[in-house]
Amino acid sequence: MSDLDLGVVGNCAFAALVDRDARVVWCCLPRFDGDPVFHSLLGAPQEADGGFFAIDLEDCVNVEQSYSGNTAVLETTLHGKQGAFRVTDFAPRFWWRDRLFYPHTLVRRLAPIAGSPRIRIRVRPRFDYGATAPVLTYGSHHIRYVGPNMTLRLTTNAPIDFIRDETFFNLANSVDLILGPDETLSEGIAQTAHSFEERTRDYWRGWVHRLAIPFEWQDAVIRAAVTLKLCTYEPTGAIVAALTTSIPEAPDSGRTWDYRFCWLRDAYFVVRALNRLAAVRKMENYFGWLMNIVSATNGAQIQPVYGIGLEADLQERIVTSLPGYRGMGPVRVGNQAYQHHQYDSYGNVILGVAQAFLDRRLLSPPSRMDFLHLEGMGRQALCCCDQPDAGMWELRSRARVHTTSSLMCWAAADRLARIAEYLGEAERCRDWKLEAERIKQVILDRAWSQKRQAFVESLDGEHLDAGVLLMVEVGFLDPGDPRIISTVKQIEAVLARGPHVMRYEADDDFGAPKTAFNTCSFWRIDALARMGRAEEAREHFEALLACRNRLGVMSEDVDIQTGESWGNYPQTYSMVGIINGAMRLSRSWEKAI
């Protein structure tokens, strides 16, 4: 069983990962890219140092875990020789006083359900990526964990002595544990926990109720959608690529990256997937975040990644206080990619907001001035469309004119033409169409390899790259085009491993990739379905769904031999693939009824 068999709870301000034994093993505060006060997923300086929040059952023999219905409320039932109890985990999120309420608070509710279970509560946060132990102070119903930059307060109706000394005790009645800011509750502990739980359940059920889901694979799509929602940052509208840092892409590979930031590329795919489910409020929030970036750059070069609070400087450093996932370091904080030239970013910016200009449901539709700002991004795309860059795979030591970068520059011009046409800007529409056609011809002339009978990873290059499957995704060529059909055939022959697809065939900074990239596998499924190979696509899709963990969540990569999950978790790219695949392949409601 994978160490990434983790439940995700959160409220779009922070998140926590809970393992199958009800231990919180990862939780960053005060936001996704903050200090991991619970960090045992990446180890601890010393085994006794902790970095977790555990609820232990004496003589535990069996554990069951699942989400409660269509919610982000996680329930773990532990069975022991003397009894059983249930842990209910959630982060409050609901409408209160005409606004969304999403405090930096984790609620854990313990309820006996059979016999007389003996439990132990161990709360061991640490600060500065595990380097600093907290100073503890106590009250009649709370414990304060004081760190150099933050203080956490655990408010509870459990005996404080038992928590302080980590004593096993009989769980005769329900216990509530509310961990959050150093503030006094305005109401009683049990009353607060109960109210927060009911309101949070209602919020998530209401949100899911409004989704336009497909007939088939409904549970998979709902869980993917909720997980994507949990990776969005409500205060600014940003979307993180994943909630973790430094989970290796493969064992002992050194491929450990910090994904707790907003990549323009990843965010576009998330917005597009949620739009397909009619969850358009996320698009509106992201539009606000993205237009802040566009305004700040003022038509100059854009970074491929930013902090969730619009931070431009994401300096990468190695943290020596944590050994890493299974001891496989290094643990990285920050990401060097912010310094890269990745010219596909311009297309991702415009693709990410294009629907907003055409969608009449939005409460705050974009203006003509927003379009003029976006044209600055388009002009940058025209300048960069045939220039070498690090590419979408963020190569650190090699620059080429990557086909996917040129493709997304084409998409920028193409979508600006469509927006201009919708806005009645005929002259601008004509100009952008001409530019899009110019870029398209360059790609057709230089990215197609007669030798490989495929579109290759760079202009005038020779190696295969699964990223070129995006030609179908963004509408560059018809899926029935002979060149697309041949490209898919060659990618399947070289990069496919059963239902899985490797990213590329050429070695990168760390050698050849050893695990399959889930996103590429889903891109192939989409291409097959569009080409009329629906039965093959369905077969591969079912195989990929089997790679999810018990709770229906996926990481970034999968070991093609063992099926084990690797890479940062949960990976938004992977969850997007589940939604897109189901929407593409499902039978319609009309045909099903």
C-alpha cells in the first residue's frame, strides 16, 4: 500500500493530508506554501520529534476510511480488540453572515461506536520545517503550541492531562479537537464542532449538487472536482499544482520539486475542467488573480509560475532539517522555474481566461480593457513563438524551440482572434488570425519529422514528446488529420507502456524518466477518443482509474511495474485528466435513461 494513500481535507485556505491510520502527516500554515507544522510525510529530524497529529487505538486490528458522501469530510473508523471509534476530519467552510467562512482551523471529532476503545491523542507540531520544537502552555481546555512565527491553539473537551502526557484512555464519550489560531472560541467546544461540521457538509453537498457531471464514472468525477476545489486558494483565486513539496517522481531519483505554487499552465487545465462541470465561479476567481499578473507585467515577459499571493520571487532552497519522503531527499522549498523562459505560458494565460469573455453567466464579466491587456501577452507570444526555452517540462540545462511552446503561442493568437470577433473588433480579429496562421505554418513546416513520421518535441528536432498530443486538445489540427494519426501511433509505439505514457524519450537533466506521467496518459485517451478509437480509450481510462488510491485521488506519476504512486500529491493535472476523460467518454444521460 502506497504512503500516498492519503485523504485530503481543506477549505480553500489551507489543507491537511490524513493517512489511513487517521494521522495528519502534512499540513502547511497559514496557507498552502507555508510552514508544514505537520510534516512527517517528509520525515522528521529525529523519529521522536514527531511532525504529526495522531489518534491511536490500542490493539488496532482494522481500519476503514472514506469520504462522507459528496463532501470533503473524511471519516476513519478504527476497530480494536476492545472496541471501535470514528474520527471525522474536516476544515470548516460555509456561508456565514453573507460571506464565505474558511478559518485556518482543523476539526477532529472522535466518537465511540462499539465496546470501550482505548485511545491516545498525540499532537506534535514543529516549526521551521521541523527544525524548531514548540513551547507548550496549558489552560483548562486548551494547549498552546508557541513557535517563532505562529502560535497554534488546540481547544478540546478531552482531558488536557491525557493529551499532554500522551496517555491511553477509555473513549466513553465523544471528544472534539479544534486546532487553529490562538483564539478563544465564541461558543462551547462541542457546540462549535457540531455546528461547523453540519454547515461544512451542507456547503460541499450544495457545491457538488450544482455540478454538471457525466452519467458514467460519477463518483470519480465528483471526487476529482472536490479535490481540485481544495487546491484553489480562495483569498486570491490562485490554484496550486499540488499540496506538497518534494515527493520524488521516482525512487531515489533526486526529482523532488515544490509544487505549492500557481503554474499558469496547470491552472488553465484546472479552470477548463471545472468549466466543463459548470463550476464557473472558479474561473471568475482565477481571472482576477491572473489579470493582476497581466497588469503587473504590463506587456513584458511573464513567468511560468507565481506564488499564490502573486509573489514573483520563488527562490529555491534545500531544507536540511527534513530527510525527505522515505528518506529520499532533497527537500526543496521554492521553485527555480520562476526564472525560466517557458513561452507556452502566454498561450496558457489567454486560454485560461478566453471563455470568460464569451460566458454570459458571469457576475463580473471581463471588459474591453481586459482584452487590451491580454493583447500585450499576445504580442509577447508573437516574439517568442520560434525562440528556444525550457519548455513545458522545465528542463534546467537545455534550451530548444519546443513544439509545445510554439503551439501555445499559436493558441494565444488564435484565441485572441476569437475574443476580438466576439467583441466586434473586426480589424483586431483579422490581424490575430493572420498571426495565428503564420505561427501555424512554422510549426507544420518545422515540427513535423519525415524520419519519425510524427510531430516531434522541438522545431527541427528528432525526439518524441507526449506534449504534442495537446495539438488535438487546443484545436490546432483536426484529430482525423493523417499527421495527428501518425503522431499518436508513433507515441504509442515508443512512449506508451500499456495504459501509461512516458513524457518523452530523450534524456533530461536527471537521465531518462522512470515513471509514467499520469497527465500524458490522459492526453492520449482524449486523442484516441477524438480519433474514433473510443473503446481503446475507455479501456485505458478504466486502467488509469484503477491507479487512484482508495479515496479516489491521484498523484503525479505511477510506477509502471508496481502501480505505486509517486510525485507530488494530489496532482491537479491528474485529477483534471479524470474529469476530462469521463466527460469525453461517458454515455449521455439521454441514452442511459
